[in-house]
Amino acid sequence: MNNFTYYNPVKIAFGSGSIAQVADLIPSDVAVMILYGGGSIKKNGVYDQVVSALKNHRCVEFSGIEANPTYETLMQAVEKARAENIGYLLAVGGGSVLDGTKFVAAAIPYKGDAWDIPMSQAKIDSAVPLGAVLTLSATGSEMNCFSVVSHKEKKLKKGWANEKVYPQFSVLDPKVTYSLPDRQVLNGVVDPFVHVTEQYLTYPSQAMVQDNFSEGVLRTLIHYGPRALSEKENYEVRSNLMWAASNALNGLIGSGVPQDWATHMIGHELTVLYGLDHAQTLAVVLPSLLRYKVDKKEEKLAQFAEAVWNIKDGSPREKALGAIDRTEQFFRDVGVKTKLSEYSVAQDAPQVVASRLDSAALGEHRDIKRDDIEAILKMAF
């Protein structure tokens, strides 16, 4: 196991009716900006619960944060927050709203061009405190300091991280996910699954706690994921999926172990160029990437096969390939496509994406280069 420092200050309020706790989690003497997306929170009752909880606070609203939050939209929130002297931000939504709110929190006091924050990991001296009310479990953004922001004009999608934008708290009420569209529910199974594999399917590092935790989260997603649509108001299903997503990317399973993240980096380009959902890109890229890198990932893939998929027979290579096949079939079983040819993606996508990652050195060994990216995406067609 590698040396590591683990830090996670996020307070979690989990369970039915927990939105009411927002009243006590935000100081009463600061102006609050409530940030959300397209307005679904006004249809499912979440908005009313939040407003009721904050009835004694001065509140300002900002709506319209996109599924892939853009710099252009978020800067409008920054300007409004500065004008209103906002002292606290409350993200109400899924991972995109949370990611966008983290950017707003850092950009409000930032003196230079705020795009430098995601583009070049600019130093942040301070950030406006923020909290979250989660309405969609997928990204784990409610329990980490990571954020991904897109620049529409530049056609860029950049991830960044800073400890100053950890949410001070996150409220997780599984019941608010009952009314989600099927597509978002399915994305909420695939996204955390791949978050775990990016930290787990690398090479052995003698980190038994992290491995066991990773395998447990994966088994939870496999057990409950297919039931999410057929049992839409099953509290057991939704609560386990919600908590699995948080634990997939709160830093714990990634502590002291090598990490990959090539699937995410390639997937970001597919989202920017062709408009695929984030989770859709992950389901397309991961199986092909694992097959392409099976030689170097064989030992962990064989472990994955036994511990998660219960594949006991065969050689390590046979188990590894069997686990990849089962993973791809799982994505399809929960309703997410796994081939680029199943989407409206140009035939030259492998070359285009690879050219945009021309100087890349991805993966746990930093050995996935331009030609490898092109080959992986050709396998994914």
C-alpha cells in the first residue's frame, strides 16, 4: 500500500425527511444562493422543502445549470452572487449542479480569469462555503472536492479539485430519486460503477481494505442496479444505490492505491464533441479499454472476476476476459449502450478524439498515448 493522507470533512445527513435539516446546517446570518438546474425540483417537491427549511434565511436563486455545467452559465451565477453579497451557496440537484456550484464558490472571490481554475488548476486562496441537497445519485460530487466544467466556446471539458470546495454538508434523501427519468437512474448505476473500477482495476498494491471496500460497492451496484427501474419506489434499492455512489468517489477506496482515470478522460472528449451523457461514454470506453490493457490489468481483473462476478474456473486470463464480458453485459442489462455505433457518432471519432489528446499519457502506468486511444475507440465501435 502506498503512503497517503486521507481527509474528508463533509457532514452527511442521510434518510427520508432529511432536507429539513438544512435550516440548522446553514448559518442564519448569511445570504444564501440556491443553485439548481432545469426546474425539476419544482415538480418533485424538493424545491418546496428547501424553501420551507430556509424560510428564516435571505435567499437568492440561480437556475439553468446544464447537465454538463458550462463556464458561460456559471459565470452568470458568479456575477449575481457578487452583486447580492452572497455568503453561502446551496446546490440542489445532481452532480452537474454540485460541480457547477463548486466552481462558483471558487470563482466568486477569484481575482483573475476564473477559467484558469479548471484549465490550469489555478491556486485558490478562498471559496464561498457551500452545501448540497442531492437529487440524483451518480457522481459522488456530494462527498468530494472534485468538479468538472465545460467551456462551450472553446469546446473543452476540464476536471479540477481543491479542498476549499468540499461541501460543508450534503443532504441525501433517497425518496427524492423516485421521480427521476429512467435515463438518469441508469446513468446513476454506471457512473459510480466506473468510478470504482478506475481506482480498483489497476495492479495489486496489497491494499486489502480498499480492495474489499471497492468489491463491496461493486456488488451493491450489481445487486440493486437492475431493480432501480422495476422497483422505482423501493426505499431499500434507492438508499443503497445512493450511498454506494457517495462511497465510490469520496476518496476512501482510492487512498494508497494506483488509479487509472483514462476511461474518464477519453469519455469527457466524447461528451464535448458528440453530446453523449457522461455515463454513456464510460459504458462505451471501459470494456474496450480493459480488453486493450488486459495484459497489464490481468491480475486485478482476475481478482475482480472471482470477488465480484463469482467466476471461479479458468486461467487468470480467462477469468479476466470473462469479467470484462460480464461488466459489458451488466451495462447493457441496466439499459446503457456499450458501442459507439449505437450512438450518432461520426466514423472518424477515434481519430478526432485521439488528436485532441495528442500529448496525453493516461492510465495508472501513464502509457496510454494517442495511438492507444485511437485503437481503444476503434474497438468500441
